[in-house]
Amino acid sequence: MFCPKCGNQLPDDAAFCGACGQQLAASAPVQKPKVQVKKSWIAISAAVLVVALVVVLCVTLIGGNSAKGVLEKYLDGMTGFDGAKIWENASVRVHGCDTKEECVAEMEEMKTQMNSYGDMLGGMKTNYTITAETPVSLSSLSSSLVDDIEEERAATVTEAVAFTVEVSVSIGNSSALNQTQTMEMLVIKVGDKWLVADEDY
């Protein structure tokens, strides 16, 4: 490097000319680009995690409010003696209760009775299997059923699906006491919610 005032040769990192005292413009140091590998991986991992959570949430919400999802919640309530699940996923014509509290109390009483009965016989276990799903034409439904549901929920019935459900009860260690029953369940969409509307309709 040379001094712009007197032409004296200077080292590249000189701040002043040693011959004439001229202040030299300091050259900006060349910076190497920073490697952002760690931060990039963190950002990518966070984005993947957010997408995965959104997918799980969507599947849960959509699946839980599908006809089959609502029926499964209702059946879980029935086999687990959970009155709250039954109340939330079935119509009054199915559970016959006026309030959620009444439904919960009835199922608690039934649970106590069934546990007592099961204890005497060596235990009891109830399972269900959904074996068939068939769309149902609204015109084939009884007008009284549709009217009852629409009045109860203050919304319009727009879809209906019939399910065949096999319920099995295992009692004690003897297969002679085991029972299996096949039921036809009707699940309808009223407003934006699916609801178990009838059994053996």
C-alpha cells in the first residue's frame, strides 16, 4: 500500500503514513460468513414439530367429530360407565336423561351394580367392535326421530350413518356365561355435530 499524499510505501495495515503523517482510511476487515448450521437445524426442527402438531390436532378434531368417532366415544362411555361421554355424544332419546348430572349418576349406580355382579362371578369385561358402516338416506328416517333431534339440538339434521356394532361381555373364567349381542346404531349430523340418535332403529 502507498500513501496517497506523499507516495511512501506502507504496510497494508498502517493507519498513518510514517513519512508525512497522513491519516489513512482503515480498510474494513474482511469477514468470513458465519456458519448458521446449528441455528438452521433448530429452525427446521421447530417447523417440523409445528407441522406435526397441527396434523395431529386436525386428525383429532376431525376424527373425534366424525360419525364413527362420536359413536366410539359413546360406546366407550357405555362400556366404561362414563355418563359424561354418553351425555355429550348421544341424544336424549338414547340416554333418557334430563341433565348431564343425572346421566353421570345413573352410570355410576350401574357401574357399582355391575362391579358387584362381576365380583361374585369372578370379574366381567365388556368390549365392542364396529363391524359395518352404511350411509343412510334422510328420507328413510322416521319424521318423529328427525323432529325430536332437531327440537332437542335446535339445528337441522343433514346426514345419517348406520353402524353395526358387536358387543361382547366376558364373565369370569367360564365361556358359558359370555354373551355377544349385535346392535344397529344410527348416528346423525345435526348442525355441525354428529350424535348417536338411536339404537336398533
